[in-house]
Amino acid sequence: MIKTFNSLLVTMFGLGKIKIIPGTFGSLATTIFLYIFFHILKISPNIVLIGLLIIFIYSFIAVASHIKEKENKDPKEVIIDEFIGQSIPIYLYEISHETQKTSDEAIIFYGICFVLFRIFDILKPFPVNYFDKNYKNSFGVIMDDVCAGLYVVLSLICFMLLSSYLIQ
């Protein structure tokens, strides 16, 4: 039963079994899921953070269980890492702009986060590629997407700093 639960979690309840671009579908589902949580259900960022941390920590166990007997240690159906990586810039945006945004602004920002995350996840600049190539286990599977999510945050911070400098 626990093996079935782990498999459901790492494939985001079967979404990862889609044959074409499962990681993109996982990132898109995450974006929509978080938009619903923050903007429709209006769930507290603290509650969302607790949920994200539980998923992050447990995903190491679930991914390890799922890939244990597989030859490929980063199979395409494992997309919980996309959920984790995509959640980072969106969550940080939500807590940094808690009361100063409209739903339309959030949709635009979520779209930008989605596109940037997919670019960094596909291109795998250092250190994303380091984790992807050197850790053939659950740590490597998850951490390359964490790094891609942090690259999105870094890119957006650089853009905001540059635009505020140019506007002055």
C-alpha cells in the first residue's frame, strides 16, 4: 500500500504517466494548483508552506522507493520534483506580495514563473546539471529542480533590480 502511495505521489497521481512532456504538465498542474490554493480558496501561506515542506521532505523517501528497482534513476514519470521546483518561486512571490497584488497580476507572474522554470529545468545550467549528472538517486532527482526554481527567483530579483535602476 505504501509503495502504491509513493508511486501516486511521485507521478502526481498519474499525471507523470502522460507520454509527451510529463514534466511540463506537472509544472503547469502545480501552477494551477497553487493559484487555486492562494487566490480562490485563499489558504494561508503558512498552511501552504507546511504542506510544501511535508511534500518536499517525504518526496525523498517516495522517489527513492519508486526508483529503487529501476535501471533509470530519473524516469520521466517522476514529476514530484517539478512540483517542488515550480512551487519555490510562486510561494516566494505570494509571501512577498501578500496584499499588494490582483488576481490578474498573479496570473501573469505565475505564467512567467512557469516559463522560466521550464527553461531552467530543460537547459540545466550549473548547478542544475551538477545534481542531474552526479546524483543518480532521489536527492539528484529533486535537487536539480530545486536549483531550477531558485534560478527563477534569482532571475526575477535581477530583473526587478535592473528595471528599478533603469526607471529612475
